[in-house]
Amino acid sequence: MLPILSWSNLSVNEQKQRLKRVTLKNASKETVAKIIANVKEQGDKALMQYSREFDSVDLSELTISKKSIARTAISETALSAIKSAIETITMFHKATTPQTIRVDTVVGISIERLYRPVDKVGLYIPGGNNTPLISSLLMQAIPALVAGCPTRVLCTPPNARGEIDPHLLVAARLCNIDTIYPIGGAQAIAAMAYGTESVIKVDKIFGPGNSYVTEAKIQVSIDPEGAAIDMPAGPSEVLVIADKYANPNFVAADLLAQAEHGVDSQVILLCETMAFAELVNNAIAEQIQELKKAAIINQSLQHSSILVCSSRAEMVTIVNSYAPEHLIINCVDAADWVDDIVNAGTIFLGAYAAETMGDYVTGSNHVLPTNGYARTHNGLSTIDFLKAISVQSISQDGIKTLGKAAYTLAMMEGLDAHANAVMLRLGESNECN
């Protein structure tokens, strides 16, 4: 059950506390740094050692054979579901791939902005609670494929037998990934960032993980010899806005769905009346009895809440202040709210817009900014697997048109060599006076 609070009756400090995220237990920077150093120094030997230490598995090989990937089979139902998700995710990411543009800024000067794929990308898929996070693989692998990244490798922790879930292997195969390492944790990030005898060094690393994985990503990203990363990651979260017409069972189900991600997940409901809040709480109490992860959900709900608001403006202010990873607007006029929302990872509109759909099959990417990073970051997309290059063409007309301005600015900054490069092209120094 969630605490029900009237927003306007809370002090400013109490309001801040209600919107405060869970304080994560940070991984030791020193511990992660030691793991990274060992992998850099000892390569495969360190990876095998950490697999025994952290995953209780003895690995004879650090690469899943291509034959094993090719012959892995799953049920037709599971295969069909994965293919459906691949189809919609591919469609969306192809449609939103940035295109080359050309701009003529003045006569004689044109600039093209074109895109090239990141050469080598590493995808990390957590193995929490032995749950195959197939959707996480698809959300990374498909935009990498659409972007045309030539080398795409995957790291994910194995089970106690040193195996990767067959659903993950099939999903990887369908996304044209055949280089898979049964390695998890900070050591996997280090291996992809620096390379080992078996693991390919990559240019950029993607994917969520625990605090050790997150800390490892941060450390390798600030090392020039390491690798770039996608975005900061934190516990999953949802904020739901519901009006009096909303189905309390739907609202409760959305809150519970997000709460089962982990004990540090957070869910918040904004509604109009205490009576509706009670209906949602009753629905939560009823539905949770049938859920396998009730223990996890109950811990998550301890730092979550229902906030009863007096106006739409109050709700919008809360949303933009909190900057949720997921925002569900379960209102009859849901579309009318969008223009006022400036901070959210993704928005779901209407009574039937279950956030679960976005996690798996709508086509939009579910790798989203958490912990308030939606104020400055957006969800993963094809552009994250690309880099933009500006190509500038300058003719004699162009140098005549803007050369004097460039010369003057260079001289103002005391950079006479810069000025000289323009002056020589203009042909006469007195033309710059």
C-alpha cells in the first residue's frame, strides 16, 4: 500500500522528500578500479578469475561459439514475439535515423552534416536474478544494426553452468550479433573498454547494470584509452497522472509493473481526490497477492507515494521537477498535456497505454534517462550509434564574402597566424584593412 498525501498540505521540504530518489549503495570506486586494472593487466586470466569469484562458474572459453548460437532453438511462440518486437523497433529506429543535410550559409560557402557509424560498439545485458533481459538486448542491438556499426559485441553474465539463456542467443542472432561473451559485471565493462586476448576492444559501451557496472562505465569513459558510454543509469521509475475517469485497476497495474524492477525502483501517482487514491491502493493490495515478485514490490513501494493534487498546473510542476523516466498520462484529455511537459524520458498517453508495451513492442526505445537525467538527456536512439561530421566547402566567392570578418575576429583574439591564412587567400593584405 502506498502512502496518500495531499501535495498542497506538505511543506516545501516535505515535497522535496516525496520526490527524492532512493539513495543507491555506491560501489567502491577503489574496488572497481582494481577490477579494471586487473583486467587490463591480466586479460582473459582475470576474467576467468572474476567469473569464478562473482558468478561461481568455471569458464573454459570466453566466447560463445557461432555454431552454438546458430543451432539454438526456442518455442515458436517466443520466436514470434521476439520477431514482432524486432519489426516495430526496427521500423521506428529507421524512421528516426538522422539524414545528411546541406546548408548554404552565404554565397560560396556550403556545409554538409553527414553521419558515420561508431566502428565498434559493446552491448551489456545484465543477468539479474537469472532473468533473460531480451528487450534490453533488442533496444541496443537494433539501433546499432540500423546505424550500420560494423562491429557489435555482446557481454552478459552466464548462469551457474556457464550458459547464456537461449532466448538471448536467438534474439542476438536475429539482430546479426554473433560475438557473445559470457561475462558480466565491472570486469565485462573493462574487457570491452580495453580488450583482452578474447574480447574485442570497442569504442563505445551501451547498457544498464548494477552499481559496479555503472561505476566501471564511468571510470572507463574518462580514460582516453578506455571507451565512451551511452548515458548515466539508475533505478527504473514511473510517474502516473490519473483523472477521475481512469480505471484504478489499470493505474495500480502500471505502478506494480514498474515497482517489480527492483527494490530501489520508485513509483508515484498524481491524482485529483483521496477517494480515487484509496481505490488505487485497494487495487494494489488485491493485485499484489498474485505477483511472484511481491517481496521486491513491497520494498519498492516503501519509498513511493500517491500525491493528491488540487490542479493540473500543480501536477505539471511536479512532473517537470521530478523529470520521470516514464510518464503515463491516464486522462481523457491526455494529448492536451504534452505541450506542458518538458522533462520526461518517454510519455504514454491514454487509458490503454501500458508502459509495458513501450518496454517491449511499440518500437520506441526503452533505454531512458533515470534519476532526473531527463532534464538533460533523451532516450537511446540510432543517433547514439552514429557520429556527425561537418563537411565545409568554401569557394573564392566564399572567402571574399566572409574573409574580412574571419580576419578581423582572428586579429581581435591575437591569432595573427589565423588571420594570415585568410589574408593570403584574399590576395592583398590591404583588402583586410
